[in-house]
Amino acid sequence: MHDTRLRRPSLLDRVCTAEHAASLIKDGMTVGMSGFTRAGEAKAVPLAMAERAIRDPFKITLMTGASLGNDIDRRLTEAGVLSRRLPFQVDPVLRRAINDGEVLFIDQHLSETVEMLRSRQLGPIDYAIVEAVAIREDGSIVPTTSVGNSATFAILAEKVIVEINLSQPLALEGLHDIYIPNRRPHRDAVPITACESRPGLPYIPIEPTKIAAIVFTEQSDSPSANEPPDEVTETIASHLIEFLWQEVKLGRLGMNLAPLQAGIGTIANAVMHGLIDSPFRDLRMYSEVLQDSTIALFDAGKLAFASGSSITLGPEMTRRFNANLESYKHRMVLRPQEISNHPEVIRRLGIIGINTALECDIYGNVNSTHVDGTHIMNGIGGSGDFARNAYMAIFVARSTAKGGDISTVVPMVTHVDHNEHDVDIIVTEHGLADLRGLAPRERAMLIIDHCAHPDYRDALRDYAVRAARERGGQTPHLLEEAFSWHLQRRRTGSMRGVNSPSLPGDRNG
Amino acid sequence: MHDTRLRRPSLLDRVCTAEHAASLIKDGMTVGMSGFTRAGEAKAVPLAMAERAIRDPFKITLMTGASLGNDIDRRLTEAGVLSRRLPFQVDPVLRRAINDGEVLFIDQHLSETVEMLRSRQLGPIDYAIVEAVAIREDGSIVPTTSVGNSATFAILAEKVIVEINLSQPLALEGLHDIYIPNRRPHRDAVPITACESRPGLPYIPIEPTKIAAIVFTEQSDSPSANEPPDEVTETIASHLIEFLWQEVKLGRLGMNLAPLQAGIGTIANAVMHGLIDSPFRDLRMYSEVLQDSTIALFDAGKLAFASGSSITLGPEMTRRFNANLESYKHRMVLRPQEISNHPEVIRRLGIIGINTALECDIYGNVNSTHVDGTHIMNGIGGSGDFARNAYMAIFVARSTAKGGDISTVVPMVTHVDHNEHDVDIIVTEHGLADLRGLAPRERAMLIIDHCAHPDYRDALRDYAVRAARERGGQTPHLLEEAFSWHLQRRRTGSMRGVNSPSLPGDRNG
């Protein structure tokens, strides 16, 4: 069996245990690991690193594609391995360590990490640790369920450790398209003019001499953590579909819309699910992560092609995908995240980007990352790559959180990931605000009337009206109470009945 | 003389007065006008519109490239012509009307306006009013000192009014390169792989039947309003040059650096001036506006080529430029602002972007536009197009304003135009903070120690330390006092000795 997975006999002597491979990683090193949205991460070696660190402490800078599965970030955090982590994570234990200042976290646009490595503004990388379905005759690496930053990590690293995962189907071979831009200033256009374009190689080309260790593993990817669509997310999807249908009727979009991107997570996945029952057809995705909704859209005959950087499915869809891999494979491609998220390609293809907001303010600024402006949830991920360069940047959110105690629409967001210049459309279960071509004062009324929960509309309107009257400006605000909603929530547990310092008792319409 | 300027005889009957041309513009119309950084704007017709509106009120939506000279925005505002204005302006009277809510202003990334017009997310445009040095035999238009959005305005508008400006040298012909991307989804790569690339035409191709009126004018562009370099701006330049020199020594940049962009204004212009005495050579610019410093760098033998969307010079440099136009012309090109600011090209070329911050916070978020978060100054302009996609995004600022009463470095900016993900380097006269690869808590210490004015460092450090201790998080903040510096300044006129609610009297180190 191994000769189908490790096809270069001269590399047989690099096969070793995860423990041995982990022992190559020394204190102070910078390590680049595969893994994007819990898919295709190296599994055995990082866990062996965590075990080693408990006996023999050491710290590293860890770069990945995006989030890891199999509790790897948790185990590495608990073992004290991480001094610095970039560019994305979703693990609760690591999150706490970051927010406590114990792990330094650099939250980056997902397209930019390898660009900075290539220009030596970050790095250098000592070891790349990359999951593979196989090593080819020439020593090149076939990735598994994600590409992420694996290719550039492997190309730039001094040494490479490969985990050949026998649980990942060999039929994944051929799914990938590895195109790596040249170093500037000798760079050509990225030759992608359609979701289907395949300018690259179906494997990661590296010199076989760089492969320092090969570990065989069998651990599966963690399944997707998305919750199934519910009434609220279905309503959000229906508002968005109705809006897109209007755009078609206005002649701005065809029945195949434009290439779609959907961020990771329950809401964006539910919105994509909603397209199954839409009138649109011959859809295409140019996205980061292909989720359950991607497979469901294929099976419904709605989706013609899907380009991403990873595949992250729930248990049921994983079975369906693996059972019909050959049939899906010809309609899919996985690319390096630098390419799936490349500003050049996103602008050229004219993508409809759908991402999730943590909160938004009445003027259309979006916070995707920081609770109360201080505590990070996950990271900006690819949302900025897409929103800034999209044909249309859509942000979706539930109108409230914590049983209604938190309004998603606030007077001023406490952290800005996507500013007013980059947000075209906001959708909640209460409706949709089309902000294109509007000045901030106009946006405020739309967002409040269409997106905010009715319980909070009067208070938001009151803020907007008083800010315009008392302070004025292009973007009226009352700085002394801009964060009063967040502060009250911290004090009392709820933003309801938020009280204004200037008009006590007069805010709860 | 006119037959060198108006080369299509069948258009002679369109020649008319500015008053007649202005009479074509009706109430409620959307008008796209030439003009970018006070260069190459239509002059006679808009002023005639303003005069007409005093007698016969009407309102329009006005789109331009960027800012206009010759007080046109002021005159149109005073005459009540503007209901809606985009995507940029710098006029004090218009600014007041915007901040008073009388004119609706849509502050856009300069690369995006025509992209939205082309996809019919904005518009349609009824009339384009475009300044030209000449109309060619086939009816095509040769722009003057700016391209801005003129080409796409003229191509998409129902009708076009051309102002042939006899004061603009005919020798400008050949300076322009008009490349217009196709409508999506049928778009190819923008074929620009170097500052010198010329994939387009040296004129704006339109059907001559669209030309509704031709007006001859003689009014010059307004001169640049930049102030000459002073001790502070020279110190900022010297910090930046020292830093770039370090980058060269580290092997990250060559002696020709990378293509340079510099925003409009005194500080960015002064920084570029500083390069005259630097060790760098064979420099190139891929920028929006070519300023006095561009000509000075050419004359000093430092600059090999300059690409921009406009030329805005002071009186002395205008004379020098016009006297040697043929010699400069072969080393320059003016492009549509969509192309000068195109994310695709900026990322591909690997630009060093230098833009001005109004204020920045201790975590590296930059406010470029809004005083106190409410009152707009000018607009984001192209700074976002460049900063997001640059090889290196640099923001320059004086460390204080208003005689030291305002600190440019604050605990939290009141408006975010460039967030922590997009800001690599901050420079003031006190030093430079290199934020690449750093977590927010690390950035805070660097920005405070290197960039803040010494009078404000203790108070900033105190805020950062207390925020980390009392609240923690990836980005520690005390929401209850995040804007206390701005609020005190509004109350007392100064941020000095800012007082914390939690530690009264303990802030002014």
C-alpha cells in the first residue's frame, strides 16, 4: 500500500515515528503547518510536539493556513508550545491564551501571510509540516483536503516534514491546482479568468532532499462544526435571495449571478443552502472553504463549479463526498489560499462575497473579530480579502445575540474590520439594507429600519437623531455615549433599555 | 489654431458658450466631471452651471475623479447645485455643507467608482463634462493634466460636453494611457506588469455623436496647495529613508526600492522630496498624483519613470514642467484612476505606499478622514486602494497638531479608514514603528515609544498598561475612556494632561 502513497523509493529512509519527527522541531523555530478551516492539517507531529513539550518545554512561532482541527491548537496551547501564532485560529483554549496575552496572535488577511514570507517581511520558516495523500515519484507532495499555505510553506522552508494520511482518499489527487506567483518585481498576472482556470500543477513541487521526515497517519479531519440551518438563518437567506432576484430583474446580474464566496460558519453556510430553492442556476463558487452547502448545491443541480482552498464537511456530507469523489472532483478545484483569496482574481471575477458580522454599526462599519473591542473570537480570515475587492460585499448576522440581550446593530462598533467603504449590503433576519451609493446618514436609517431588531430600533434612531442634531458631521456620533451600549451590557448583562447620559430615562422607545 | 484642437470638422457646430452647455444640465441629473487633485477639471461649464443655478435653482449628483480646483466645488455648493457628491473633495465650503448634512457625500475608494458605474450599481450618468487638450479626427478626446474617471464617465454617459482648454499645452498629447477593463464576467488580466506598461490608447475613444457641446476655455489649473518641506517633514523623511536603507541592507529591497506611491499633501510630498538626498537610485513611481517632488526627483536624476493619474504642481514647477514637457513626457504616463489605483496592479508591482494619517491609535488603526469621528476632512481617496494591497503600507503624520494640543497618537481612533491589518509602518518626526508581524500589544509599545510626542507618551503608556491589566484581550481597551482624549480636547481645547476617570490626577507623566 505504501508504494502508492510514497512513490519515491529513495525517501523510504525518511519514514519515522511522529515522535522522531517532532524531535526535529527546536525551541525558537518558526514552523509552517498545513490546515485550513479544520481540513488537511498535519495531525500526528504537532500532537507529538505537544507531548514532548510537556516533558521538555519549548516554544515556536506557528503559522498555518487557517484553523486546525483535532484540538491541535488546544493541545499545543496547553503544552505551552505557542509563543506566536498566525494568521487565524478558532480554538477556545488558544483564544483564551491569546486574550490573556500569553500567546501573541497576528490576525492577518489570509491572502497576505505568504506574500510577506516571500518578501522576507516575515519568517524565515525553519520547518514546514504538511499533510499529504501521497509523495510523488519526483518528491512532490499531493495535499489532502486543504491547500491553505502549505505549498509556499514547503517551498520556502528549510526542511519539510510530510504526514501521509492514509485516511484521506488517494482519489483527492488531481483536485488541487498549485499556482504560486513569482517574487516581485518579476511578477506576471495571475492567469485565472474563470472559476475553472487551472494554471498550476496538481501537486506541490519541492526538492526531495528537503524532506526531513515522513510520518504515516490515519486520523481523519475533524467534521465541520456548522449547525444546520434554522428559522433565523433561513429568513436571512430568503431576504438575500429576494434581493439578488431583484438585481437579476434590474438586469445587473444574470440567472447565474456572479461567482459566490461564503465565509466559514453556520450563517454563511445556511445562506448558501438557501440557494437550493432559489430560481438561480448554473452557479459558480470562488471561495475559501467548500462546506456542506457546496455539496448540497451540486446534488441539487444548482452549482456548475466550485473553487476553494479547503473542503470542510459534516459527517454525513463527508460520506457522500468520499463515495462520489470522482464525480465531484471534475467540478472542483482547491487552490493555495493566496490564490483563492487573491485581490487580483476577486476583483477580476466580480465576486459576490458573503461573510458574517459579529456586530455592525448604524453607518455600516463591521466588526468581525473583537467582542467589546478587546477580546478576539477567531480572526478576520479571508473576509477582508473578499469584501474589499468584491463586486458586492454582503455581511450577514443575526440581529441579536445572547437571547436578545445583545443587539448586533450598535451605535458604533468597538473594532473595525470592514469599514464603511467596503460594506455594500447588510442582512439580518429582519431584512436587508442596500448601502450602495449612500451617504452615512442615509445608511443609518436603512440599517436601523431594515436590520436592527425591533426592540432596539427606537434607541438606535434616538442616538442617530441626537448625534446629527447635537454634533452633526458626515458621520454623526456622540463620542461620550458611542460605547454606552457595550458598557451597559457589561454592567447589567443586557443592552436593553440602554440609558443615555444626556437624556436619562428617555432612550427605551 | 482651433483646427489643431478640434480636428473633426463635423463637430464644429457643437461649439458653443459655457452658458449654453450648462443649460443642457437639468435638475436631477447625474453628472460625471473630469478633475483629479485640482488638475484637469472642467472649468467653464461648471462655473456657468453655478451662475445659472443662482437664477434658476437645480440640483445634481456630481461625480468626479477626485478634488477640483478653481473653487468649483465651492461655487457649486454656494449656488446649491450639489445634492450628492462623490467620491472625494477638499473644498472647505463643500466640506462644511457635507458636515452640516446639506450635501450627501459618498466617500469611496478612488478605484471603485467607475467599477460600480460599469456594473450599474451606481448611475447612470446623464452627462460627462471633460476637459481636453484636443478632440481628434475620429472624435476621441485627449485629456489634459489628469485622467481620473474621465474616460469611463465619457464612455458610459449618454452625452458628453468637452471643454477644450487652450491653456493646457498640446504637447500633453501622448502622455496618457487609457486602458479600460471589460465588464465582468468577461474580464482579462490588466496587462500592466511594470510602471512603464502602456496597454491602452493615448486618448479616450467615444462615438463623436455623443458629443453634445464643445466649449473653448483658457483658465489654468489651480496650483498645488502643498506647503514646502519644513523641519518636521524633513525629519519624517529622514526616519523613513533610514528605515528603507535598513531594508536594503537586509536584502529585502534593492537600491531602486519598489515602485513608490505618495498620497497628495504636504507631508507625503516632503517625504518624496527627501529621496533626492537618499542613496537610492533608478526609482519608479506608480502613484495617483505626480507632485512637485516628482519633477524634482526627475531633475535630480533619481527617478526613472512615473505613472500617475494626474499632475498637480506649484507655480514654479508648472513652468519648469511646461518648458521641458517633451523631455519629461517619455518618462511619465497618466492613467485612469481605476488603473493607477487598481488592487491587481498594486499587488502585482509590490508598491511602497506612503499616505498621511489624521490620527492613529496605539494598535495601528488609522483615521484618514474624520475629525473627532464625525466631521470629514477630505475623504479616503486612494489611500485604501494602496494600503490594502501594497508591498508595504506606510503612514506618515506629525506627532501633534494645533500647537501640540492634539496628539496624533491616541488610545483609540474615532474613525477607522485603515485597520490594524493594513498598516505596516507608522512614521512621525519622533521616529518610526515597524509593525510587521507584531501582535497588537507589541505594536502599542512601539508606536508609543517611537511615534508619539514625548509629552503624551506616559499617558498613552498608562492607558495601554491599565487596559491590558483591567480588561485584557487581544486588543486591550477601556471603552469608558477610549475617547476621553478627544472629549477633553473638545471641552478644554487640549489633550494635554488628559484625566482618567479611574485614576484621577495620575495620568500626566
